[in-house]
Amino acid sequence: MPRPVVALALVGALLCAGALLFVRFAHWAGANPVAAVLLALLAVPVLYALFRAMPRTRELRRAARAGMAQADREFTETTQADEAFVPSPVARAQEPADFAPATARDGLTAVLPDPAPDFAALDPDGFEAAVASLCERDGCREVEVVGGAGDLGADVLATAPDGRRVVVQCKQYGPAHKVGSQDLQRFGGTCWSVHGAQLAVVVTTSQFTAPAEDYAAECGIRCVDGTSLAAWAEGSGPAPWGPANVPTPAPPAPGP
């Protein structure tokens, strides 16, 4: 059934239910005027408090997208400035022989020394720990696994190399179980307002449905499916926050 039809049906049902409740309340209020007045006086501040507490979803989305766009611009400018800097010959001569300046391989991460794990074979706790290890490997600081009961959608918290607060949700699903838009909506309702994310990421061993990808694009959530996760782990694909800093081999020491 098309979504507009379902939405209209729900709105009609809510209106009918509200009309019936109003009629019942009117009959009750006619028989109990004093109680009705007291109830109305109590309901006014409650309704006002609820109205003030309602989340401003559009404002949160705009702020999240603006914050991530600004952080991306600052990160790009910093990277370009680092690449443009060339130390003088005197400074290079004063460096120790084993000094290796950190440079960024565009779009690539550091390769794991051991084979990448089989993420689908891990238990849920092991999967979250493996994603946290990838974050720490590729330059994140203050990496913390917080998944479990009452986590409000956050499984891994970290600080990206460029300083952004990263909030990751891990979805270890089978190939036939895709991450849907409801999963993204639940995460989107907490990652910005509750966890203060500046970069929100959903990592899965499966895939995302088209509506989920549309919602993620609208809200600024980055999606990492099973293929992208394997590439990230193997070093052939980017981390969610961009390229990692990879040391270059140290130049050979000058001969006598």
C-alpha cells in the first residue's frame, strides 16, 4: 500500500478517535463541571511542558549537517596545509635517522598486520570490539565500547583524528537481513541530541535498504555496509572519517 494512503488512513483514525474522546469528555464534563474545570487547569501546564519538550527534529538535522560540513571543510583545509608544508634542508638534516613523518594516503587506511577478522563469525560483543579496534587503529582517541542494555543506540564512542566526536552503531546482521529505515531512524533520534555526535556512523555486516540510505543521506549519517567494512579492515577502503595517517618508510642513513 502506498505510504500517502497509509498516512491519510492514520490521520483519519486519529481524528476520529479524538472526536469520540471529545464527545465522551463533553458528556462527562456536563455531569461533573467542578472536576472538569480542575482537570482542565491541571492539563494546561502539562500540555505546555510537553510542547516545550518536543524535539525539534528539523533544527537538529540542519545543525548536524551544518556541523559535519564545517568539520569536513576544516579537515580538508588542514590536510592541504600539511601536504603543502615542506621542511627546509637544515630541518631535515637535524631530524633523527629513524624519524618518519606521517603522511596521508588519500582514501586508504593502514593495513592490519594480521588478516582481517571474519566479522560475521564474531559474537555481538566481539563485533563491537572489532569495530572499536579499527577506530583505534586508524587514529581515533578515547575509543570506548558502550553497547549493551540502555545504550540508546551507541555501541562505540571515539574522537576522530580531526577532533570530531564519533558515535557508531554496530548491526551484525546476516546477508538476508538488511538494515532498514526504522533502524536508522531510531539511531538518528539519539546520536545527535543524546550522544552529541559530530560524526554518526552505522556499521553492518549486511547491507542497507534504499529507504535507509535515503534517510541516512538526509540526516548526515554515514553507512558502512559489509563490503565497505571488509575494505576498511583490509586497508583498501577509507575509514568513515577519511584517510588515516600512515608513516612512510624512514630514509636510509647517509653513508660515511
